[in-house]
Amino acid sequence: MCGIGGIVLFDGGPPDAAGMQRMVDALRHRGPDDEGFWVQAGVGMAHTRLSVIDLSPAGRQPMHVESPSLSIVYNGEVYNHRELRRTLEEKGHRFRSSSDTEVILRAYAEWGETCVTRLEGMFAFALWDAARRRLFAARDRLGIKPLYYHFDTTTREFLFGSEIKALLAYRRDPFGLDMAALDDYLAFGFIPLSRTPFRDVRKLPAAHTLTLERGSLTLQRYWDLDFRPDDRPSVDAPEEVAAALEAAVRRHLIADVPVGAFLSGGVDSSAVVALMRESREVPLATFSVGFEEPSYDERAFARTVAGHLGTDHHEVICTARDFESLWARTVWHADGLAADISNVPLFMLARDARRHVPVVLSGDGGDEMFGGYPTYRADRLAAVYRRVPRPVRDAVATLSTALPTSTAKLSFDFKLRQFLAGAELGDAARSHFAWRTFFTAPQRALVLDAGPDGRERSDTEDALTRLFHAAPAATVLQRAIYADVNSFLVDSILAKVDAMTMAHALEARVPLLDREVVELASSIPDRLKMRWGRGKRIFKKAVRARLPREVIARAKSSFQPPLAEWLRTDLRATVGDVLSDGRVRGLGFLRPSGVEALKSEHLGGRANHGFRLWLLMNLVEWHRLFVEGYWTSGLAGRRPPPCSEERGPRPAPGQ
């Protein structure tokens, strides 16, 4: 795992060496083992290395081969690199290293741009073909690894990087804000699809290649999730799933360094750990994070699994003080504005794990692929609810408004109001995304100034609705999974995991998103995934012999801290400081009156706006870091913002 960055200048001029060094500085946290950059007429590449496969100097990047003249910077792991190496050797290629990086280079030399279809793994890379003056870049099928880019035909430059801060580091100037993207951010807590907070920076979508040649940019999709359910016998399907999971975990264990695992006690991570134990005889280190508040703490389930499987288990506790101390650092690392409420505990979990291992496996992706989210059950329930007579539905809506506000974890009043708001929209797609919405459109209008007549409001909700209905799928569940895989999974879950783990140079692998598992899951009929409102039926059947009964029977639980209560108590002063009238007004695009109303209602116990205040706090801090004062030090990205226990004024990163 690594950090990559680079530039292509259309006029063939030399890249700025100092700018390339700033790129390296901005990405150093992703790769502490080695670093460097390379420049040639019209092109520059930067790299920071976390050594996982081929730890020798032969694996250094940027990597070059002479015939043809190719150069690459690459972040990720290709799990079938040994098989590809053998195929390429049979075709006459001679390797100088045992790294998967060189496999990609020589695969491109042999198969051209179609080489990406042969790669199994997680990756983002950029390859310079000197003979054709062509930049070829690609991102893995599910978007596990990030890649951002800036394409400017006026200045005739193209920038790319693993993180937005790498692009900013080279330029030393912020890009213009994309107000429609900020509208998206407040709606969902992340920015879906290809947008970023900056108008002139884009994400390369998952399963896409990018080709830059003669000043022309082309994006092309090379893979897509396709739902073609078959009529396989129910009795055989769990065995097929189990076999695919076993093979996926074995592939994801390929490394020249120790591999551990995140263990929450949920069925997904528990299944991954169980399969790891079967594949390796060496001691397995597992890691979990919890909270002092019993209703939010799930460490007991993780301990049960760890004891059952005999792992070397480690725990860390996230407190309100930890949250106060670390949340600004998570904003610095999540520079694309992926403000998941679990960022801080995940940051702490990754920090603890990195003290023991450089690589972990996680259970992310199981809910999307096997229908585990409560929103999928809500999709089905909503179709029934809409047939209830209108007077009854009106009475239920009135009752929901009379329920007292609670800050308990996913309290009944919260879930009921959220469900009713979505169910009444009528359209299955709009209902589905409404259940993932924090600020509705009217609520966003109260806090975000989107320009005259709201012309800078986002159209992403319409785009997501089109994505839902255009999915290569036949059922509502399949369409919902397809839409989530192409938005929530890639732009929120995977973005969060990459940012919080790579903050500590920890490589996180996701075997449940292995292509074989994903394609098998998409072929399984809905009836085997969900029945009577219970999801992941086939997944649980596939792994139940390996896990304690209470883990298999356990209902899906959301991993989150008691933030709503903390904001009213331990973090009350932080809320007042970050969302003060002066700071909010200084941004120029937030409405102080709307923000103050949310603060007052939440702190006074009249409403639960915990999620919304968290999003606003992240936005204000993000603006301070990346728009207001980020570049004052001139040493872009050399150090993230300090923890709160470091006394004195908070400098911009690098000071």
C-alpha cells in the first residue's frame, strides 16, 4: 500500500521539483518505508511506499522498464500477481523484482489498456507510456483504493493523487469550492459519484480507466456489477458461498509481512477471522474498539469470537476525550469530506493495530453484497406501508411527532421518523436514499446558501435515482444494492476505511469484496438473501458452522459512538467553539441562523441533531484546513493538525 501522485504538462515543460517534493510530503503518512519522485519533460510522478510484497529495493517506485519505456506509480495489491507473472514469463518477459508493481507494468506492455481486466485485487495506479506520450490510470472494480485528479485545459496541466492534499500540495493554492458537492455532503455525509468538495477536482470512478493523450481525456468503464440470478437449489448455495469466501480470504492473506484482522463481533468480520484461522497456523492478532457506554459497546461479542477462535485479541476504548482530541485529525485525513460518525473510533483502532501488524483484513462489504442493511428491509416494508389507508398513515405520522426525542443508539423515534419520511415519497429509489439522508432539501436550505434562487443546489439525488432505476437488475433489492455499491459503499465506507487506516500506514484489505465473491453474490436470488425481514440468510448459513450461535443469531447493529449525548455534555464547549457565529459566518456559505437553531435545539434537549451537527463541525474544520490556512506553512502536509492536548494555537498542517 502506498501514496501516489503526479503531473502531466501538455506543453512538455519540466514539472516543478519542489512541487513534487511537496506531493511526497503530503502523502508521507501513507508510506513510511520509502519515498521519492521522478521527473521528465512534461511528466512527474511521486510515491511513498508501505512495503508489503517484495520488501527489497527492487520494489521501489516510481518503477520503470526500458523496452518499451514505461513508468508507474501504484497503490494497492494485486492478489493474482504470481499467476500473471507466470503467464508473462511464458510470453518472454523477464522480471527484475518479485513485486506486483512490475507485473502491472509488464502486463500493460503485453496487453495494453485491457491489462486491467486481468488484475484481481485493490488498486489505483498511473502509468506513463513515453513512446505514446500517454498517461493511463485505473481504479479497481469496487473503488477500494482512491484516485483523484484535476484536468485543466487552460493551464494545460493534469494532476493526480491518492488524496486531494497531494494535488493541493503541488499547486499551493486551493481550488474553487463546488457548492453542489457541499449540498450533497450535507445530504448524505459524503459526496457521491465523481464530485469532490472542489469544483475542479474529480474522483476517478470505481471500475474505470483514464487515458490522457494529446491533451484529450477519456474515461471508460471496464467492469460492472450484473445481477443475473439463477435457479440454483437452495441446498447447494451456502456451500458455493463458503467455498468462494474461503478462496477469497486465502488470496487476501498473500503478503511478506504479518496480517491481522479487525474484529467487531458482527458476523462479517467474525467470518473473515474464522477463515483466516483455518488458512494459517501462525498466531492471529485481532483488534476491536468499544465505548464505556454499555448500550454502544460491542466488545463482548468480539471477545466471544476471539475466545472461540483462539486469537491474540487487542482492545481499545474510545472516550469523549479521545473524540475531542482526535476528530480534527480525522478531518485532515478525510480530505474528500467523508465524515462518517465512526471515523474517530476507526482511527484509534487502526492506530492500535499498526503497533502490531502492517496489514489487516476487515469485514466491510458483506452488508451490501448479501442484503444486510436495515434500509433493504425498509424498502420492502415501505411497499406494504404505502397500501395502508391515508387516514391511518396520517395518524402514525402525527404520533411520531409526539414521541419524545432520544439520544439512544438508533432509537425508536429516530427510526420511525426516518422510515415515514422515506416511505411517503412514493418512489422506491427516492425512499431508499431518503433513509440515508441527514439533511433533507428544506433543512439544507436553512443552513447552506447555495446562491441566488438555489442555482447551486445539487442534482445528485436525481442522478442517484436514475442510477437505481437503470441498474442491470430486476428487483428492488438488487437495484438498491447496485446503487449502494456505486455510491454509499465506494464514496463513504471504503473512503473512510482508506483514510483512517492509511493515516497510520495500515493496509486494510476487504475479502468480502473479492470479485469472485461479489459476482457470486449478485447471482444469488433475493429469496436466499432475505426472508421475513431478515437479511444475509445465505451468508449466515455459509459460515454458521465456524462461529458461535449467538454471533450468527445476532441482529445487525450500527457501529457508532454516543456522539449525540457527548455533544450535549463532554463536547459541548467544542460544539460552541467550532460552530460559533464568527466561524460559521466567516465561511460565507453557511447561514448562521440555521446553524444556531440546530445547536440550540440539540443542546437544549428539544431535538436530536447529533449527526447534523457532526457534519457541520467537520465542514467548518475542513474549510479551515484546506481553504483558509492550510498553505501558510509552505510545507504542505508534513504534519496533520495537533491533538487538543497540545497546548497553544492550532497551526495549519506542516507548522
